[in-house]
Amino acid sequence: MSRERKLITAILVLAALAVSACAQAGPNPPSPAGIESSPSARATGAPPPSPTWSPPPTETPTPTQTPAPSRTPKPTPTLPAGEDFACLPAGGERVSGIVAGVIDGDTIVVQIGFQQFTVRYIGIDTPETGIVPAERMGVEARSRNRELVSGERVTLVSDPEVGETDIYDRLLRYAIVDSVFVNAVLVREGLARYYAGENACGALFFAAETEARSDHVGIWSEEP
């Protein structure tokens, strides 16, 4: 065999051996689910890391605000029907309370809610009892006032023409117990005088005093 043919034969043998080695090794297996393995995993033969799972974010419930309890306003006291009450001002404030004390013929103490107020009757004036000696019929006027209102629920009505209070910080009010107009009754029975001034019921009180004078009752009676 010539030298050239020996060289060609050796090259063909080496090529056949190289092809046989590649066929035995085979191609690299593909990564599962299309995930490419890292070089270190391919080198060591370790499985690829599993993908981590994060829970979905939870929604924090918005706290519901409990509405504040509403306070029911107290109803406005209703006035009784009758001629005596027709003069009461429609724009006057009306409130009710319990009479906690009687000071004299025209002044009382009224409990309204958690407070006590001294109330002076509008448009009338009774004889004084706070002086010595007391004025004539003063004790009788105080006793009659106590009979009418003591411990009773009284409706107090203000008069925009008069104002809220007097110089002694007493509330100025008309007083009604049940169907009794206390201011007018005291004048009509001769236990109070009509106190001249700007007030809605002045005409009623003047007529009541005129009636008491003509009947000679109370302070209009003849002195003994």
C-alpha cells in the first residue's frame, strides 16, 4: 500500500470513531415546561428550582361608622282653648316644668330639666310679703298662688314685647297650669293688680282688675 492511501485510510477511521462517539452521547434533554435549566443545574444534574407562590393580597375591610343616636326634641306644650289664652303671643317661647317652690304671690321657682329658674309672672303685681309687716293681702296672695301651682307641671310662655328677664335676672313668663291662666286668676280674684306696661295680655289683666274692683274682692275690699 502506498503512503498516500495509508494516510487517507487513517483519516477515515478517525472520522468514523468521532461520529460513533457523538451518536452514543445523544442530544441534551429539553427543560420541562419550557424552563431552561441553569448552567450549574446542567453541570451537577440537580433539578431546577420550583417557582415560588405568593398569596393574593387580602383587602382590609373599611370600618363602618355607627351613626350617633339622634336626640328627639321635646314637643312644644299645647295651650288650652279659651278666651283667656287668646292674648298669648304666638311667637312666645313655650316650655314646661315642675313648680319646685313658691316665693310670693307672683314669683315661683320652676324645675326645667336639670336646672331651676326663678320665674316672675308677666303683667301683674301682688302685695309684698318680704317686708315687715307684709302688705295687706300679701300672705293670702302667696297662699293662693301655692294652691294653684305648687308641685304642678306649669307651661311658661314668654312675651317678645317684655323680654326674657327682669333686673333681678328672673324669667318673665305667663304661667298656665292645666286650663288655668294663673296670672289672670290672681288679678280676677283681687289678689294682684294689673301691672301697666307693654305686654300682650295687658287688656285681659285690666279687664280682670276692673271686675275685681267692682266686686270689691281681695285688695279691693273694704279694710276692717
